[in-house]
Amino acid sequence: MIEGSNNLLLLTPEFVLAGLALLVFTADLIIPEGKKEWVGRIAVVGLIGLLFVTASTVMGITQPVYNNFLLVDHYSFVFKMIFITVGIITILMSEEFVKTNLTSQGEYYGLVLLAILGMNILVQSQEFLTAYISLELLSFCLYVLVGYSKFNPKSNEAAIKYIIFGTFSSAILLYGLSMVYSVVGSTLYSDIAQVLSTSGFMDPVAMLGITFIMIGIAFKLGIVPFHSWIPDVYEGAPIPVTAYLAIGAKIAAFAFLARVVIGVMLPAEELWSSWKIIFAILAISTMVIGNGIAIVQTKVKRMLAYSSIGHSGVLLSGIVVFGSTNGIVLESLGYYLVGYAVTSFAVFSAITAVTYNNNIELIKDFAGLSDEKPLLSASIAIGLFSLAGLPLFVGFTIKFYLFSSISIGGYLWLAGIAVLASLVSLYYYLIMIKSMYVDVPEQERAHADITVRWPMWIVIILSILMTIALGIYPDPLVNQLNEISDLLK
Amino acid sequence: MNMHLVIFSVISAVLISCALGVVISRNIVHSALFLLFALISVAGIYLVLLTEFLAIVQLLIYGGAIVIVILFALMLTRNEEYPRIQNNKLWPIAGILSVLVLITLSVSYFQSDVIRNASTTISPAGVKSLGSSLFTTWAIPFELASLVLLVALIGAIVIARSDKGGN
């Protein structure tokens, strides 16, 4: 009855990660107040070790585990490595912020680790209930992290909004799943795909179920018109958590969506041909509305929130060409996600460094930053230029790859809209850059009390270097990603 | 018409009228009581389907814990502070959308083969088979659920713990 239960060894990275999280919670009990950054450092060392454990146990293996509920393959391997790295960087950039602003500092790091566990299992799920529970594990950690600065009313508000929207979207997903189950009688992607791909299959309950599942995922990803929670939550959350939401959680939800599309929808060609159009419409509305509203924002975090909505739209337009091209689009999506992560970390870490001990939140408050903290403002500027897709930086190469594979798939007009959206985004990124480099600050030495410690320097310098290096010489990464494109062949 | 169907129809009628009562009732305490009866009726439906474990869990968790929590929340807040539904200018749109979703759902269920193909015999799913499938087939999601509970516990403690000061 249980197939493949003998290869539980393939789940070693997950067991180690769960153990590490519990170890971190325990270490929090021992380490005295005031030295809590060591809890985070234990987590970082553990995660670096986990990178090696993951590489040595599951690299290059494609094998279903435990009743085909999970699939260990190159796709999940690549994303696991990304999530673990995102976790390391998030913890490093959180250290100073957590120390200055938060209570219950030790648990913060443990929750970041358990969120990684949720993402890791999410990307290798081949079955909706497992995916749902790992999505809940991820979301629960994020609900708590968003509300972590509990003496800040905005953080409380953001957490309440996030919990309500999050549980609502989970409920929609589960409702859709129950409909699909009532028709198919199974929650495995492969079984659902088999029923859906029967020619002439048009059961309205199953179709509605699939729609509800997609709405649930779209809520998590923040696709327009299901995006309304994103700006408020991103604004209210502690800023390292905002980075974690915009980078880690977004990549996880996206990897999950791609898995579901590949596993459930692509085999059913009739279904996919109509869903493609829906995805294209959603992608366009997301790009237009995300980038359009970002222009009028005056707060940095809200501007970045809308810009991240815009990026979701670009990613979604990559999904539209699934099935129309060979695997190249999956490869370029993976590259886009990595490039987006690196670039966003350059922006978010520098903004964290600028704002962790004051109340700066408006774009105009960044005026004069370039004179006082040149490296921090350079990091923000490089990151923003890269997000806008200027050459030399990784942002250009990822967009070049993705847009060209979209046009190879026959959706040249979609790529055209994406290019226009990038142009618009350049405008509002430039507003921020102008504020830092050109505008005269209202008061002298407004940023004098910023001190940046070494963990943050590591993150900032590493993200700047990677933003440039991956843009100039992407080969090693692209070669790694090349193998995940097999999924689409 | 067999006995099963009669019992099922009675319970469903109670369930639907209680669910309507939750929404229609103007007094929020009455709503909570209607909700309690609706949840108990769901437990009744589980019993009709011979899944006694689910029925017990439904009674304990929904009928017990969740309704108690709602009543506590009602006790600890003041009635005058509740915003009225009419205060939200978007309520007609929400109403129309809900009715549309209801119509779509009902139509698709009547169009679908799900009801026609449903098996007419009920096979009892005892506690034993539930337990064995939870710990064999579904072991991985089950273990993950324990971590979800751990996160919920830690999160509740972190948020609710009284700390001195703060910024």
C-alpha cells in the first residue's frame, strides 16, 4: 500500500531542518537575554550546514517518496537551496533590527526556520493535502512574524489583515479541493490530471474546484484582483519580515503554482488552452495595476509592495507559455526568481539598515542619504536599477531571458506589455533614487545615528556583488537551472 | 423512502434553518447559539454517514471549543462597539456577489455527475481505519500538522506574553 516508504532518507534535509528549528527554540531557553543574536547565529550556521546536507543527500536524484505524496527531483532541490539561502540572508539582516525593536527575540529565528520547512515541503508536494498543510505551516509562521513587533499598532493591524486574508484564501483553496475530490476521488496531482485530461471532460464541479484552488493560490501570490492585502501587510510588518514575505514566501507560492500548473493542468490540454487566457489576463492586470499604483506611493515599503505585485505579474506571464515552448521558460523563470531575490535583498537589507532605529518611512526622508551613507544608498540604487531591468545588473539579464522565452512561446504582445511595465517601474524607482542622490535633506545629518554591524555588511556587500556578477556571468546558475526545464518536456 | 433519508432530511432542515438564523438574527448572542446548533447538526450528518469519530470531534472542537471562544469574545467586548453591516457601503455588491456564487455553485452541482454517480451504500469508516490511514498513508501531512500546532502555540505565547516596556 505504501510505495517507496523505504527511501525516507531522501527526506533527510527536512528532518534536519525540523531538528534545527527545535534546537534553536531550545537554545533560546539557555542563551541569556541580551545575547539573543547568538540564537540567530546558531540558526545561520545550521542552515549553512543544511545546504551541504541537502546537496549531498538529494542532488541529482529524482524519486517519489512516501506514496508519491512528495517528489524529490531537481526542481525541488533547486528551490530548497534557494529557500535555505533566503533564510540565511533574512536571519543575518534581521539581527540588528530584532535586537533593537522586538521582544521574544529567540523565537523569531525558530519561526523563520519552520517557515523554510513549510516552503521546502510545499515545492516537493505532489498531492494537495500535503501541499495545503505545508502552506499552512509557512503561513502560520508568517502570521506570527508579521505581528512580531507587537507594540507597533501598524504591525498588529497588518497581522490581523494577513490572518484574515490568509485563512480566507486557505478556506477557498480547501473548498475547491473538496469539490475536485468529490469528482476525482483523489488529491494526487497525477490522478486529478488523469481525470481532467479525459477528452470531453467538462464536469462543472471539477472546473469550479480548480478555479477555487487557483483563486486560493492567487491570493497567496498577490495576483490582482486578489492583491489588496499586500500593501498593508508589507507596510506594517517588521521590515526584515517584509523582505521575507516579498522574497521567500513569494518564491515559494510561485514554485507551488508552477508545480500545480505542470502537474494538474498541462496534461489536460483543453483545460489548459482556456486557462492560459485567464492567466494572461491576470498577468496583464497584475503588471498594469501593480506598477501603476506604485507611481503614486509616498512610503518606501508601500512602493516596494506594489512593485513586488508588478513582479508577480511578470512571473505569471511566464506561466502562460507553459506548454507552448520547451522547458526554456521554466529555466528562465527560475533564473528570474533567483535574480529577483538577490536584487530585492540588496534593496531591503539597505533599507533595513537605514530604518531599524528610527521612524523613517517616506521616500522623501531618504534625502541626503548618499552623502552620509554612500554604500547603503548605492546598494538601494543598484538594487532598484536592477529591479527596473537596466543592463549590467542581473535585473536586465533575467528580464531578457524571461521575455525572450515568452516571445518564443508565441506571446510577443505579452512580452511587450511586460517591457512597458518595466519602463513604468523605472520611473518610480528613479523617484526613490532621486530622493537619495539629488534632493536636499530637510535637516542636516538626518541619518547620522545609523550604525551598520558586520552581519548586515555581509548581506549588503554579498547582494550587491551577486546582483552584478549574476548579471554579467549567469552561466553557472543557468546551467544548474537547466535541468529543471526537463519537467516541461 | 428509507429511514436514512428521513433522518438526513430532518437534520439538514435543522442545519439550514440554523445557518440562516446565524446570518439573519440581529442579536449576536442568538447568532452564536444558532451557530452552535448548526455545528451540532453537522455532527448529526457525520453520524448518519457512520463516521462516529468525526461526529465526536465536531462536537468537541466546534460545538465545544469554538463556540465557547466566540461567547467569550462576545462577553469581553461591548455591544455598542460593533460596526453595523449597513455601515459598509459595499454591502450590496457583496450581497449580489454572494448570490451569484450561490447560483453558480448550485447550478454546477445539478449539472454535474457527482450526485448521480454517488454511491448509495454507506461504508462505515471506523476509528481504526481512520487511525491506520493517518499513521501510514497520511503520515507526512499528519506529522507536518503537529509542527503547525507547535507554531500556533509558540506564536500565541509570543504575541500574548506580557513583556515589560517595548518601544
